[in-house]
Amino acid sequence: MNLCSILCFALSAAALTLDIASSGGNQSSPLLYGLLYEDIYHSGDGGLYGEMLRNRAFQGSSSGGAASLARNTDYWHPIGSVSLAIDTSAPVVSSTLPYHMRMDVPAGTTGTVGFYNEGFWGFDVDATKRYIASLWMRGNYSGTVDCYFSSNTTGQMLGSSSMSIDQTSLAGWVQSYSATFQPSKTAPDGNNTFYFTFDGSKLAGQSVYFNILSLFKQTFDNRLNGVREDLADALVNMNHKYIRLPGGNNMEGNNSPYEWKWNETIGPLTDRPGRPGTWGDINTDGFGLLEMMQMAQDLGLEVILGIWTGLYLDGEVVSEANLQPYVDSVMDELEFLLGDKSTTYGAKRAALGFPSPFTINWIEIGNEDYLNGGTSSYYSYRYMAFYDALHAVYPSINLVSTINPNPVTSNGSSLDLHIYGNENYFVSLFNTFDQASREYPVFVNEYAATNTGSNNAGQVGAQTMGTSCAEAIFLLGCERNSDVIVGSAYGALIKNYNEAPDTVAVIKHTANEVLYSISYYVQKLFADNMGKRTLPVNATDGELGPVYWSATANSSSTILKLVNYNGKTGSSNAVQVNVKGSSKNIATLITLTAPGSTSVNSLPSLGGESTTITTTSLSGSAGSFSVSFGNSYEIAILVV
Ligand SMILES: *[C@@H]1O[C@H](CO)[C@@H](O)[C@H](O)[C@H]1NC(C)=O
Ligand SMILES: *[C@@H]1O[C@H](CO)[C@@H](O)[C@H](O)[C@H]1NC(C)=O
Ligand SMILES: *[C@@H]1O[C@H](CO)[C@@H](O)[C@H](O)[C@H]1NC(C)=O
Ligand SMILES: *[C@@H]1O[C@H](CO)[C@@H](O)[C@H](O)[C@H]1NC(C)=O
Ligand SMILES: *[C@@H]1O[C@H](CO)[C@@H](O)[C@H](O)[C@H]1NC(C)=O
Ligand SMILES: *[C@@H]1O[C@H](CO)[C@@H](O)[C@H](O)[C@H]1NC(C)=O
Ligand SMILES: *[C@@H]1O[C@H](CO)[C@@H](O)[C@H](O)[C@H]1NC(C)=O
Ligand SMILES: *[C@@H]1O[C@H](CO)[C@@H](O)[C@H](O)[C@H]1NC(C)=O
């Protein structure tokens, strides 16, 4: 026996070897990585939606974690000797918004009076950005309204702007804008309030009325009524391909008649009543259908439009006899989005500033229609009622069912599976799609590994390196089978960091910071390095686990994704990778690491990120490379 054969045997026995074929795989779905938007825990109001004032139009409230139509002046506080109260006296700003705030100013008042708003756990005050404040007011006032931020931390006023108002109560409701202003100073943190103040002597002995008070910071792409720039940037950087909107359980409504209604989220803000949301808060619907579509367009995302199909979350189902108006409403919505200006609703869209029709290639018929007894009505009439109406008018739109098996298996029908579970469960899903039926395409439009313990132990507040690697293993299975898995989206996408419950989300925000979870980086790296077709891989001296993989290729590169899940480290345990037919001697290796399986990412002000992403050049020979892990939990992407 010569020396070489001993060494070669020793080497090949020591480590996993992956031989990647150059052909023989399937087309990958171009949509593989997507997003789910629904207003959950301030994803919309107080999140993506740029409005900074909370309870701006007195549309309802939240107490004990449940949204209600009880009106109050929560988040508003009086300044000076005035009192604030909800009022419904005529005239109202619109029949849609019949509640407003009354400020009673005692006789003999002098000095400054007014109110401040707490925002959504504070405000971002950034001296490099433009802000615009506005309000609707009824009553006699001839003077200025000073608008400014104040820091709770330093007690300082951070820039002010004023509106001139000269009106009497005879004028009814008048809208006033402050000029666009920039704060004089950036605040040290998000702990700020926003003030509107008046000359008390000019209001002494009077009551004046307010509604739709508003403050926007400069938005993404400078859209009017647009979205928060830093959060939109975070989404752009994920490099994902689609967004499913408007949800999600929030679309369904807790009970009748509070489903999301597209026609009550469009047009002037005075025409949007808002509704009690599913996740504990009132939805202003300021972030309405057109704002969502505009955002999708600005972010370059394909839209999967969710439509409501007759199931409320309390289990009430619209009967077959009463379903038609809801079908009609969806058809009107489609005409609104897709019709040209000669159609009734297309003309309405054009009148609202969107002359060109949008593009919709996917519609999801409902959301989790198996909940609370919804299954039988979904199969017996709800799905087909919407399917038939939509398919007849829009035969090229792909229709997605929310219950497995899909009621219809032809004509662009697909299925949306939602998968939540603990870390071990997600690891166990590594091969779940390998033998899946190819009868119809599947989305996983909601997934998350929500716990490191048992499946029933609730959600951990932050994804760990362990749960994120488990999700990555699951995504490798989606990618390896992306002939049948069309897309995947994490639930939830965005939540406010301060709001209970502390659940997982791709990103979390405070007034002035963004927390990028480890899952965020997994998804971004996977989407950034997505091939156009899958490649078969042969493994020697090992199998899937503790190292998991998927190989894809585009026209110029072979891309191998590896997840080390509680595996070995160091060069003696390196994975030997051979890319068949490649003559390349240099590859790029991208790794995502964290110190341990329980590492988490935090807000910048609370310690920052535990993860590190490195990109290095790796030398090899004629398509053969040796990839060693530095950590027992690590993600490595080899681009050859
Ligand atoms: C994988 O194994 C099969 C069966 O032995 C073989 O036909 C094929 O060529 C191998 N592919 C690669 C890339 O080594
Ligand atoms: C391609 O898809 C078929 C099923 O249609 C599957 O059996 C096969 O394993 C897939 N090939 C690869 C490389 O994933
Ligand atoms: C700032 O202080 C005011 C007055 O105490 C309070 O109403 C507000 O909630 C505080 N803001 C934050 C973000 O804590
Ligand atoms: C804001 O500052 C006040 C004191 O100035 C403090 O009581 C409060 O907890 C702070 N709020 C936040 C959200 O940091
Ligand atoms: C407001 O002004 C109008 C017109 O000048 C006057 O008729 C009315 O009495 C005033 N209201 C109050 C409360 O002062
Ligand atoms: C919106 O459509 C629903 C039917 O889905 C209808 O009940 C409601 O009255 C409409 N709202 C408006 C403002 O037209
Ligand atoms: C599928 O489309 C074809 C052609 O348009 C039509 O004949 C058939 O009825 C459709 N099937 C279903 C289930 O809608
Ligand atoms: C192929 O994928 C690699 C890795 O993501 C990327 O750097 C390269 O630009 C892609 N090439 C093409 C032609 O898309």
C-alpha cells in the first residue's frame, strides 16, 4: 500500500464530500424569497406607515390588549390649564370621523396652552430630515400654533415651526399645515414628545376642536402619506421578490363586520374610518390599499393580494346565500387596481393620482381559512365562489388556496402553507419537501421557528443563532425543491420592539432604531445568493445533518449554501466541495456566524448585533474547495 492511498483514505473518511453536478436540476422559482405585510404589533400604524402621532383622529383605542371603538384622548396630554375631551358636536370633520378632541380653555387664561402627543413610544428627531405637521381645527383662533419636539431626556426643545391660523367657528373645519421644517438638533434618543401650542389669551373662555392631527418625517422616496425611510431601507436591503398584503389574520377581523375593507382604506384621510385590528390595536387605515401598492412598487416587489373570503376569526362564516356582495367587492377591488381609466373603479384610482393600472399576478383567496371551523365552508362554497369569479375575468392571475389540499389543482392554482414550530421541528423539516407532491405549487407564506423549547412554549422574544440556523435548514429544503416551493415569507415581518407580546419578527423598531434579527441576515444572504436552477448534489462520508446544504446555479456561478448545525469546526472537519465541470481556482465564501447557539441580535443602543458576516476569497483547484467552519452554528455560502 503506498503512502497516497493511505492518506487519501484518511482524508476522505474524515470529512463530508459534496459533489455538485453541473446540470440535471430544476428551475428555481424566481419568487423564492418574499415578505408578508399585515398590521401586527405596529407593523403599519406606528411602523412602516410614516404617521408619527398616535391616536391622531380618535378612531378607537386599545386597552387590555384589545382594540375597541371606545374613543378617548389617549397619548394626548394638556399643556397649561386646559382640559382635553372627546367631543361629537356638529359639525364633524366628516361623517366617517365623527369624534374629535375638544380643548376647553378657562376664562382668564394667559400664556401658552395646548397639548403634546407621546407618539408611538416616542419620536425620531433627526436634524438632517424634513418634517411636516398639520391639523384640522374648528373654532375661533387668530394667532400662531407652535409645533415642536421636546426631549424627555434633556428637557430641551428641539426645533420649532409654526402655523398661522386666522379663522372663526363659522368657517367650520379648516386644515392647516406647518411649513416643512427641520429640527434644530438631533435628539440623543427616541424619548421625545411633540407639542402643539397656542396663545392662551386668545382662546380664554372658549372651546376649540381638533381632528386628524399629523406629523410625518420625510418618507421613503418622498411619498405623501408614505412609509418610514429606515424601515423601507431595511426591506429593500433584504432583496426579496414579493410581498403578500394586507395579511394575515389582521385582514380577517376579529368579528363581524370588522374585516379589512379595501374601499374604506382609500381616498382622503377624512374618508377612512379605521377599524379594530386583530392584534390589539385600532387600525387607522391611513396606510391603505394604494399606499401599500405604492410601497410595493417603490420596493420593486411583486404583490400577492390577499382577499377576505367570509371567515371572521371568531368563527362566524358568511353563508353561501349572503356571500355574493363580498365577491362583488373583490371584483370591484380588482377593477380598481387593474382597470383602465374607462372603467368605474379604474377611473376612481386615476382620480386618486394613479393613472396607470397596477400589476397583480397572484391573489390569495383568504387567510388560514381552516381556523375556528372554517374548513368545511371553504371547501363547499367559499373558495369556489371567489375562484370562479376571479378566474372568469382574470384567467392569467394565479390563485392561491389557504387549505391543504388545494380545492383546485389546475389553472395556476397553488397553496399557501403556514409553518410555525420550535427549533427542533424546523430542523426536522429539512427534507419535508423532497418527496412532496408536484401536483400544484406551494408557498410558505408564513413561517418562523418561534421557540428553542417545546412547540407549545410560546414565542421567544428574539431569534437565536440556533433558531435562525433551524430556519435556514428549512429554507434549504425550500430552495432544493423550488420547482414546487414558489415562495416563502416570514411571520411576522415587522413589529414594534416596545410592544408586548415579545414575539419574533424579521425586524423590530423603536421610534429611532431598527433591530435586524439573525433571521433577517439569513434571509438576506439567501436571497442575495439565489440561483436560477437547482443542482443535484452527491454526498460521500456524510448525509444531511449536522451539515445541511443546497446547491443552485446562475449563468456565471455555482452557489452552495451550507448550514452547520451543532456540527464540527476546524480544517480537519472541512467539507470537501467539488463542482463538476468547473475549472475555477478561486471562490467567494460568505459566512454568518455568532458566538453560540443562544446568541441574539439586539438594538444598537442595547448592545447591537452578535452576528458577523464575512466575505473572503477561498483558493482551491479546478472547482474543488475545502470549506471549514469556525463555529458549531454557522452558515456558509460558497460561490464558485
Ligand atoms: C452522483 O451519483 C450518481 C450515482 O452514482 C452518478 O451517476 C452521478 O454522476 C453523481 N454525480 C456527481 C456530480 O458526482
Ligand atoms: C427536480 O424535481 C423532481 C420532481 O419534479 C425531483 O424528483 C428531483 O429531485 C428534482 N431535482 C433536484 C436536483 O432537486
Ligand atoms: C415623555 O414624557 C412624557 C411626560 O412624562 C410622557 O407622557 C411620555 O410618555 C414620555 N415619552 C416616552 C417615550 O417615554
Ligand atoms: C423616557 O424618559 C423618562 C424620564 O425622562 C423615563 O421615565 C421613561 O422611561 C423614558 N422612556 C423610554 C421609552 O425610554
Ligand atoms: C366665534 O366667532 C364668531 C364669529 O366672530 C362668533 O359669532 C362666536 O360667538 C365666537 N364663538 C365663541 C365661542 O367665542
Ligand atoms: C365597502 O364595501 C363594503 C362591502 O364589502 C360595504 O359594506 C361598505 O359599505 C363599503 N364602504 C363604503 C364606504 O362604501
Ligand atoms: C381551467 O381552464 C380551462 C380553460 O380555460 C377551463 O376549461 C377549465 O374549466 C378550468 N378549470 C377550472 C377548475 O377552473
Ligand atoms: C450569480 O450569483 C452570484 C452569487 O450570488 C452573483 O455574484 C453573480 O452576480 C450572479 N451572476 C449572474 C449572472 O446573475
